[in-house]
Amino acid sequence: FNLADSEIAAKRTFDSSLSGTTCNLVFQFNKHLVCFSVGDSRSIIVFDKGDNTNAGILPLSTDHKPDLPGEIDRIRLSGGEVDRLKDIFGNKIGPPRVFQLGSEYPGLAMSRSLGDFQAKQVGVISSPQIIEYDINISTRFLVICSDGVWEFASNEQVRDIGNYFYANHD
């Protein structure tokens, strides 16, 4: 991830100072999964709880929001601040974002990304969070989606859609 971030910086085929991306990558080694994630793309495991209720959900990644403990500390130690945008009346709106101290930029709504080099100056990093999971008899399926899905669908809604196809062996 860090090498990819360095390549983006070196090649600069597009302006990546205020542009970047999330990434959620899952490798499977036999029955072992390893999830690497930056940003707010997400992976979940849906599993059978064994009690005839709806299936359980196990997050295989964490959305890297800038106001999370650890993330906000790193940003502040790097000279950044976490706040929300303000409307024309001064009311805070939208999600927490990363800003240069006393500035309206870059305004990134995540604390880890590939690219977004202006935000890297104030604590946004490309180092992935790594979570591992062993597939077992209760594991039903894995879902990996970009932030564009998770912005509009909850873990439960995605589980329910997946369960429909799982129940029909589709």
C-alpha cells in the first residue's frame, strides 16, 4: 500500500494532491483470509449464528473515519485538525473531515487513503489496517464493497441481500 502510494506520487499522471482512493483487498490462503484496508471501503463476513435467527455480521475492516481514537490523535500530532464543514449560517454539516490547522483544505472525510497528498501532510496515511479471519463451518460468505455501496446500505441490508442469494444457492 505504501509502495503504491509512493508510485502514485512519483508518476503524477493526474493531480493527486486533492484526489485519492480507498482500497479494501482480501487475500485467501486456503481457509485463511487476510484483509488489508485504507479508507472507507469495507469487507464483512456473514456467518450462521446457529440459532435460526438472521445471520451474524463480522466486520473484516474498519472505516477509517478521522474522528476515531488513534486516527484523530495521529492527525492532531501531525498538525491537522478534525472538524465538520459549516453551512452559510455556521452550522456544522456532514461527516468529520481532516483539515490543515485553520484551513478549509483538504477536507478529506477519511483518515487513510492512497493519494490525497495534501492530506498526507497532516496525518492521513496509506498504511493499511490488517484483519485476519479463519473460514469455518459457520461462514456463509464474504462481501467486499466500495464506499459507494456502504454510503447507502448498512451492513444489515447488504447481509440481507446476500442471504437471499445464499438461501437460493445463487
